[in-house]
Amino acid sequence: MNVLFLSISSLPHLAEHSISTDLLHEFRRNGHEVFVVCAKRDDDFSPTEAENEDGCRIVRVAIGKNKKANAVRKGLTTVCLPLKYRKTIKRFYGDVRFDLILYPTPPVTAAGVVRYVKKRDGARTYLLLRDIFPQNAVDLGMMKKTGPKSILYRYFRRKEKQLYAVSDRIGCMSQANFDYIIEHNPQVDPSVVEICPNAVKVQPVLLNDREKLDMRSKYGIPADKKVFVYGGNLGKPQGIPFLIDCLRAGKDNDRAFFLVVGDGTEYRQLEAFFNEESPANMKLLKRLPKDDYDRLVAACDVGLIFLDHRFTIPNFPSRLLSYLQAGLPVLACTDTATDIGTVITEGKLGWWCESSDVQRFAALTDMICRIDADGDAYPHGAIDYLAAHYNVENNYRRIVNGKV
């Protein structure tokens, strides 16, 4: 089977470990041919060429500045994307007939590209719904549903409906994600919607005590503190003002150390906080090489997840998986629309509080610092839960066979 994977993201080298590359490798492992069209990095100005990466054929397309761009720039990039991708497919894959098209959101404007290949080749289509747009932009105040400024929302909402319509099946990240799509899109046949969560090849990243001390020493992190780590995107969806309030509330916790590793549109807000207040029990690091990042997370004690409290759409951050792979319990601070807090608490993976309650966050971090990490009250089932619920082999079987 020939599989086409379309993504607006600039995927890492396909030999690296991520939710997208692990899925593509699972198709390769099962004998399928994999072809990819994705975006170049914002700083990559090399010519568009087809290359072989780890057994897959990949074309990286220059789509313009996107990852750290403002909302207007991102919007223009998203609107122009279908034409660029369609031209790329004609140029590089014109002689390939595809059996299956996989495409994660964002963006919602890919419907035209998907429809073109579907009609040309008679391909089956599968939407990996990792983002519900444009409602998420409305939640964050970046778009309006009414008034003169609603034209942008109405345009992208129409594109969203077109994307659902061209999709033979829609894989949602969680039960709340599934319920939201069914409730807010009565035109979608519920029988084509299923739960297909973010998933990875299960490769635990576990360090012994000596290795943990070495990693902490390398990055200037104290050996005798309970280390809370946040790693990943630092953008508007993460509710950075609340994260800063939480860090400020934790400045006097002499048992805790807070580590933030990442980059994004709101990085400068965090940088300003660290420069102005110089908190002694915290550190801010820019994005690290993946291997170093994974090992650094494994040298910490608790993974942190943040989502803006204004969200009405149920996000399900993939960084949960990197914490579980490192065997870490998780403290999630989110809105009430997502069910990631329910998954974490019912799965005995950690703790949850609403991302508008700084005092609750401070109380939880203080309580966690006082719990014996070897005791029964401390979560220990991360790796087993990852293998049971977020194994990429299950997603492959869902997509290909319609069941696990």
C-alpha cells in the first residue's frame, strides 16, 4: 500500500522519535511504502527536493515563516498552503498512486489537497484530529464569531467542515475530543469518528541514580530538590501568564526546583520574568537537542502540563507521552473542557488542577514535595499505562483494519 502523509509541521528527520515519525515507521515496518509532504523549518531556505529518509520518501516544502509567526502571518501561510502542496504532489509524486492519505490538523485548509489526491487515485482518507480550529482561536480571543471581524472565523469554519466531509474516517485524541466533534458537527456521520490518540513506539527513557545526577549537574540543576519540569511549546495555548503566576507562587518553596525547557511565541514573556525576578529555584532553557531533552526530563521528578483556562475545545497535549516514557508522574493545570485531567487522575498517573487556580497549584507542588517518592501514595505506573493506551502499534491497526 502507498501511503501519503501530509503535514504543515516541519517534521524532524524521520529517523527521530515523535508521534508522527513513529506512526510512519509502523507503516514501513508492516511493508507499506510511505511518502511525505511537510513543511521546511522557518530558517531553511534550501530548494525543495525529494529525499529518502530512513526508508521513506519525503519532500519538505518552503511555506513561509509559520512556527513563531503572529496570527496574521500564520493565517496567510495556512491559506496559501493547499496550492503549494498540490503543486509539490504533482511535481514529485505525479507518477505515484496512493491508497491511503493521512493528515493531522493543523491546518484545516488541506481539504482541497486531500480531495485532489482522493479523486485522482481513489485513495482512502484518514484525518488525525490533533487540533480543533478555528474554535481554539476564538477561545483565545484571536478570532470573533460575530461582527465585522467574524469573516476570518467563517472562512476557516467552512474549511473545517470541508475537511471533515472529505475524510472517510476521523481519529480523535480522546473521548472528550470525540464527544465535542459529534456534538458541534451534526453534519458528520458519527460512525466515521473514532478515538485514535497521540501514540508512540514505547521506548522508555529511564536513568539510574548516577545518570540522573550527571544530567542535573550538566544543566546546573540541584541534586537535592524535587524537580518539576515543563517541556515543549511556549505559546498562547499554554497560558503563559498563568504559568508565570505559578512560578512566582513557587519561588519560596525550598523543597522544589522548577525547570522550563522550550520555545515559542510567548518565550520572551518567560524570559522577562526570569530576568526581572531572578528566582533562585528555577531555570529557563531554550529548546534542546531531542536526546538531551529526553534524558533531562528523565532526570527530573514530575512533568508539568499547562493549557489556557479559556479553552472550550478539548485539547490533549502530546507532551504527556514524553513524561510517561520517562516514568514521571504528571501535574496538569488545564481548562475544564479537556479530559486529560481525568485520564491522569483516574489512571493514577499524577494530579490535576484548573489553570486559573494558582493557590491550588502551589498547594499541590508543596504536597508532592512532601510525599515519599518510593511510597504507595506516589504514582508509579507511567510506563505500563503508556504501553497499554498510547502504543503506536494500536493506532496502526485502527487506521488499517478499523480496529485494534
